[in-house]
Amino acid sequence: MPTTGNYFHLHLVSDSTGETLITVARAVAAQYTNVTPVEHVYPLVRSQKQLDRVLDEIEEAPGIVLFTLLEKDLVSRLEGKCQQINIPSLSIIGPVMQLFEAYLGASTAGRVGAQHVLNAEYFARIDALNYTMLHDDGQLVDGLEEADVVLVGVSRTSKTPTSIYLANRGVRTANVPLVPGIPIPHQLETLKKPLVVSLHATPERLIQVRQNRLLSMGAESGNENYVDKQSVADEVAYARKLSAKFNWVMLDVTRRSIEETAAAIIKLYTDRQRQRLPES
């Protein structure tokens, strides 16, 4: 029996931080709603002694074993142990590396944690995060022209989490709320370099999210307009009117996750950059 009750053990063994393993494992585990993985994460496993502890724990709590190890002796020993106690194991990067090797006709460098080298891309992400935190929720409108992307939208259209997600991808992102009765910053009207994306959702969805927000804060009274159907519909109409006036890209986030919204924005931004290349 692979599971006990409604959970199973999931062993994630990495010679680096384990981020790649965790991301892949959770993406797959999320498809199985009837069982919950008990994660055992083993980062920085680079010696036989470190592997000893891992093998002991796997034997004590058998389950699925996923790994990203490059050292062949470690891989061989881990796979051998899994075969011995009859549990499945899989290298997450092994098949991908074999594909690269076959296509490129060259072997790998075998650098442990190579994806985490402090290169220019890493520092670009840090710079983007710093910029995004300073320019969150319209706190700082000076410097909007320096953004790659500016997100606008009414309250609860996921501007902040989407901005942070984009910043983690190296995209300098600012966000500005659209509030009826409050003029938008004049800097927003004259932007040339950034891609301005207006995030929209249906009034019904906004009311649902806002009600949940108020409940979590224990602040239901005194916020009637915030969840009033007509008031919210007016906000949505106001945002759409502004988007049309300034020719902002409109993106419906009603049924999108943060990741899906960010992916759509990155595609819009990349396409825009490609279109601009001949001008430079």
C-alpha cells in the first residue's frame, strides 16, 4: 500500500537548495487532492556521510523519492537503496540533461547548484524586487518611467502579489490603485517606456474577494460601499474607462491565478520588447 490513510511520504534529496525539487513535487502533488504529501526535504547532500542520514530516514518512512544529485556515486547508492526496499525513485534533472547532451553533443559541466550562481540575472532580480517594494500600491509615483511594467486596477485585483511575482522574474514592476473620485497621478498619464497593464475582474468576483478580506480583518461594519454591488460595478466601469482613454492593455484576472496573470504579462512585455527592437 503506497499511502497510509490519506497521506504519503515524499522524500526530496538535493545537492543544492532543493527549490527545483520542491517546485516540481508540489506542482504534481497538487493534482492529487485525496492524499497529502508529508515532505522530507534534504538540501545540500554532497557526501556519503550526508547521504547516510537520508537513507536511514527513507527506510524509516518509505515513500516516493525524487532527487537532483549530480555525483554518480551518490546517485547509484540512493537508487540502489530504493530498489532494495522496493520504493520508486526518480532523478528530476537526469532525463532533461540527457536530452540536452544528445542534442548539443556535449557533456555537462557537473557544477552543483549552478543555477544559483550570483550572476547578472540574480542581481537584476534583487534590483527589481527593491524597485517593486518601493513602488507598491502607488506609494512612490516618481520613477514610474523607470519601470518595465506598471500595473493599475481597483482594489483586490491582485496588483501587489502579481508585482512581486514579476519582480522575482527580474521585471521591474510598479502598481498604482485606481480609485473613483481620486485623480490618478499625472506621471501615469505620460508614460512612454513601461508597459501599462490594467487588471480587471468581474464585480461579483471582486465582491467575493473583498468580503473574505473584511472577514479576515474583522472589519465588516463601516465598509458597506467596499462590497456594495453598484459601487463595485461603478469602480469596474471607471477602471475600464481610464484604460480606454490612455490605451492601457486590459487583462481580465477573474479566473486567473497569480502565476497565470504574471505569465500573460510577461508574454505581453516580451512581445512588446521584440516589436521595439528594430527601433533601437
